[in-house]
Amino acid sequence: MGWRDFIDSTRDAIADIGAELGVTDEPQKRVKCPKMVFAHYMLGLTVNHTAKDWDDEIRAAKECGIDGFALNTGPQDHWLNEQLALAYQAAERAGGFVLFISFDFAFDWPVQQVIDLINRFKYSPAQCIVDGRPFVSTFEGPQWADNWPLVRQATGDIFLVPDWASLGPHGVAQKLAYIDGAFSWDAWPKGCNHKMGPDEDLMYLEALQIEKPGIFGTPNNKHKYMMGVSPYFYTNLPQWNKNWYCSSESLWYDRWQQILEVQPDFVEIITWNDYGESSYIYDPHRDDQVVPGADTYVKGYSHDAYRAILPHFIQAYKQGKTKAKPRENLEDVAIAWYRRTPASAGHHGETVWGQGGDALAAHGAKDVISVVAITKEENTVTVTLGDGQPREFQTVRGSSYFEIPFDETTLGPVRLQLNGQVTEGPEIHCNCEDKVNFNSVVIQVPERR
């Protein structure tokens, strides 16, 4: 055991004892609200949603440890009020699940409409409450900052944690008087980068004047930080001038590791259901949930299995662990995600590598099968591609990550094996009818029941 592992294990052991005893490093200033994990939910894709749809999705979110939905809301959708009501009613029925509105400032919001929506749902038992106030977030909107004092006055105050990523951490630091915290949309590697680190998150902590977590948890800082995590990103929607892929080969694993390192106050998964940007962790169940044009790269590309590792990472985050700890009541699990063609199998479709990137995605996308395993003890994960030889990988207790390369000579279905159970996923092939699809398909073993 190295010295870093020794420090981590000692810190975890002390934290466990402290949690059992109810001890904190700052007894009078302990966080009044628990750590929570939310999923960004695109309300604009729910035009025909029923009460059962909301019940099913909230149940699925609760099963993997998600605490609530951030309801991304635009002012123009005629189904806005109906679907918000259905969502809050379903969350109330479910119990133990919260909601809050995330106002999408890609659109112009009248001040009174914002006030009315907050007032309408602030007393719902399902409304997320932090520090005694209804939690509110945004997608962008720093230009609207001067209106928030009026909203606070007209609603009896709110707990405002906006995403003003366009300002960056230093810009957000200039507007602390308006906000109670900040949410960072920075959840993907930048253009022409294979990976990302937590540097931006640490800059937000500094900008928000947040004290680092102590051994027993996070002090009750004045401002809170909500960290974004996403499994994937690919979009090709010419009608909105969007056509890029962000390197996502190890992103889902890397970003959760960074969350355990940073230990933010809140986490927001980006996203639950944004199919047009391939960041979804819940598959569409109707064609009208997918924006026109995205169906060509979403249909047949299940992402449900991304959720299989969430209970373990979320538990570790809430317990202040620096490493994922397998949940004792759950069996070992492994997931694999991969594109279904090599990046060179067809036309690149003018897709660029990262938002604002100056290289083609075909030059940056790695042809690999990505595997994450969560095991209670050392174990073996086996991956077989087509008629090739099985590849065995040894796991450690906790979380492990592996990559298996493929190319035009290694094709066929992907088989993932753990503890004698096998899941076979869709084949990797070279038959591109039009252009390369940079989305991934995700499988898990054992399969979802």
C-alpha cells in the first residue's frame, strides 16, 4: 500500500467513525442540507408524457440513488404548466424525491413568469429546499442577474445556484451578491482534448470562497458548489448549427473519480434525457421524445446501463469517500460502452472534435470498448469481440477501468462477462450507410432485471 492509499484509507476510516458518532470537525457550522445528486431533465421533450411516464422515470432515478430532477424549462412550451404539475405530483407520490426548476435562458424569460412558477410549486412536498428556501437553478442567464433580487422579494426568497459557465469562475466571483452558489456546466473535455481534470471545479471553489472539506465533511460555507458530470457528448443537428463530439471514452469513470476528489455540495448529472446531445442515461420510450435529426444516432443506442454503476459512486460521494465503495446489498456489476463502427469506417460528417474544436472528431475519437467494473473483491472481467480471443482483466476491490481497442479487422458482437454471467451487445461493424455515428451503445452484466 502506497502512502496515498494509506492516507485515503485512514481518512475514510475516521470519517466512518465520525459519521457513526455524529461528530463533525465544525459542530456548530455543519452543513444543514445533505449532499444531493440531481439529474438534468429536459422538460421540453415531454409534450405527450403521462403520469405513468413520470412515475416510471422517478422510480428508475430513485433506484440508482438519484435524489431529484433539475427540470430544464423554457417559457415557450405550451405543455410547460401541465408537465410541471405532473412531475411534482409524481414526485409527491413517490416520496423521497425532489424537484426544482432550472430556467433555460437560451430563451427570454419574463420576470413575472419566473415568479409565478416558483410561487406555484414552492410549497410542494417534492420541492427541493435548501437552507429553508426553494432551490432554483438555470442554464446560463447572467444577463438576467439584476432581476433576481426582485424574484427573491416576490417569492419570499430562493436558494439560487445558477449555471453561468459563460462567465467562468472569475466572472461568477464578481456576482456573488446575486447567488447562493454556482453550478458548472463544464463536464466534458474541451476541443482536441482526450480527457479533462477538476481544474475548473477547483477554480469555482476558490471563486465561491468555499473552504475545502475536512476529514468529517464539508463546512457550512456561505456559497455552495454544484458539480456537473456527464457520460457522453455527441450532437449532429444542423438546424441548430451543432455538430461535435467530445472525447468520452473514459469520461463517465473519470468524472465520478473527480467528484470523489472534489466533494462538492451537490452533483448534477448532465443529462437524464437530452437525446439530441447523446448525454442521456434514460432511453427514450416514444419517438416524439427525440428531436428531429437525432433519431438517426439515438435509435438502437441504449444508454440505460450507464446507471448501473451510479449507486456505488453516489454512496461513496455522500459518505465522503475518495474511492468508490461497493454497496454491500448489491451484486458486482460491469458496464461497457463503445461506438458501433471505427471512426474511419465512413464519412466523418464534418463533426469536429469538441465544441469549438479545430480538428475532426474522426481524428480524436478512440476506437475502444470502455469498461467500468464495481466488485466487492478482486475479480475477473472478460471481454470478447466477435470471434476474437477473450480478453481478461483483473479488477480491484471497488472500481476498475479498462479499454479494449478495436479496428476494421476486429469486428462482431461484444460480450461482457462477470461472475459467470454474460451479456452480448450489438456488433461493431464497418457498414456506415451515410456517415459515422459518434454515439455509443452501453451494456451491462448482469443484465437489468
